[in-house]
Amino acid sequence: MTDTFTTPRTVLHRQRRQVLSGLGAVALSSCLPSAWAQSERPVKLILPVSAGSGVDAITRAAAAAFGKALGQAVVIENQPGAGGVVGTSAIVKAAPDGLTLGMVSNNHVIYPSVLKNLPFDPVADITAIAAVGTTPMVLVVNPKVPASDLKEFVALLKAAPGKYNFASSGNGTILHLGAELFKEATSTFSTHIPYRGTGPMVSDLIGGQVDWGVVALPAVQGQIKAGMLRALCIPSSQRSAAAPDIPTSAEAGVPHFLVEGWFALIAPKGLPAEQVKRLHQALVTAFSSPEVKEAMSKQGNAIAVSSPGAAEAHFKAELTKYAAVVKRAGVVPQ
């Protein structure tokens, strides 16, 4: 009977313990860093590109290590469309709480030069976390194209202007401008066929619906090795460690054809400084891990994680650079 009987004094003691316990929990939670409070909430990492692209391959190779360094799950979400504008719009519109990030590439700073009504500012509307590194590009053709090397391919294009078309991941993207730079360097003409992302572009290159294109090497390494695509050159001053048998553009006879991809981590505008520091440290840790370094090496990527300030300066410099490329290529803003 005494075990189940409750006196008024007993009730009072229980209420005091509950109140004190609750106050202790509140005090404890107020002392915990916001990162701890978020630890059970996943980070959404938006890629404004389709699955199978170079940025997609890079991000997926590093996502687990990045999540481990953050102490949070990292969920990758591909949001391609409009050359990357759809996904980037989702990034800039998200809350600046560290739970929505984006991995972007050259396209991010090309937008203002090729779009009349861009719904965001690629510098003012984001928080730069870091420029992460660079990735090699490659000029590939469908195996049915009767050219075994770049010299033969250039001769083919000059002999039949407009007969062979080229694919890109979208109008005004780095893959489009890369091909335009090739046309400029070789004084040739091909018809542009834009796609909604790298995946569909590569599929039609393999299928023969389009003849050639410039694409990030990590996105097509497997297809090149399998003979589904033929690589003619790496538009760089040096060969890629991931594909040492592919000649550079200079070695192939077109030394002024140079295109390099880069990738960077961004967040919405207004991300608090402590969150920027936390994310940057986790990124450095992830890309310094042996497994990620090995994956990046196999893809041919050169990793050099910059500071947030250097990343913002890089964006501004690239804006100016690509504005000149767009103008020379005669790309009409849409």
C-alpha cells in the first residue's frame, strides 16, 4: 500500500524534481553548439547538374568523407535544368543555416553573360565556402566519326562545314563554350545541339545522335575505356594522370585550344561566419582523406581547397574571363 500511496508532500517533491530537471536540460542545450543541435539533420548538397556529370562524380566520391567530418549525413540531390540555373536557384533561395549547400562549376559564373534575366547574382547571392579544385576536359567523338586523331577530325570538319554537330550540357554552359573555343581555334563550323545536362548529352554521343563534344573527363572515362567514345585530346598544357594515353591539344596540333573545369562549394547568402568555418574545415578534412585523394587522382582532378575569401575572388575573376569568351564566340544571350 505504501508503495502506491501518494501524499501531497510526495507530489510536491516530484514536481520540484521535474522542474529542476527541465531547467537543467534547457541550460545544457543552450550551451551546446548549433552544429551539435543539427547533427541529426542531414545536409542537402544540391548539384545543378545531371547525374553522370563531372561535378556529380567528384561530389559523390567525397560525400561520405565530408559527412563524416561534419558529423552529419550528406544527401546529394541533382537538380539539372536551364544549364544549371534551376539547381542554383534552389541553393540561393534556401535558408542560410548550413543545411543546404551546392557544388558548382564554371557554369556558375558564365550565367550573367548568356542569360538576359538571371534570377540571382552568382556572387552577391551566395556565400563562398571554397574553390575545391580543377578537373580536366576531353574532346570526344562518336566512334563512327571517321577520324582517329584530332588532325584528321579538323580536316573532316573543314571538308564538310556543318555536316557534323556537337553536343553540350546546355546553351552557354562550359561544355558549350569549350566546343566554341575549339571551333575558334580551328576555324571550323559545327551545329550546336544543347541538352539538359551531361548525362543525356553523353547518352546521345554514344548513340550517334550527335557527333562530338567537350566534356569533363571523369564523366566519360568509363565510356572511353569501353570504346563507346573516342577521345581525341585533353585541352590542356599537360596530360592527365588519369588518362596518360590521351594527347594534349598542343600535342594534337591545336595549342590554343585550352579549357579547364573547376568546382567549388557554396551556400546561400548570409551564412554565419562560424558555419562557414565549420563547413570549410570539414571540406579540407574530407579532401585530405586518403580515400578521397585516391578517388580524385583516378579521376584526374587536381585538389587545392581555397579559403572562402579566395573563392569569392576566383568567382569575380572568372566572371570577367567568361564574359570575354562569350563575346568572342558570338553566343547570343537568351
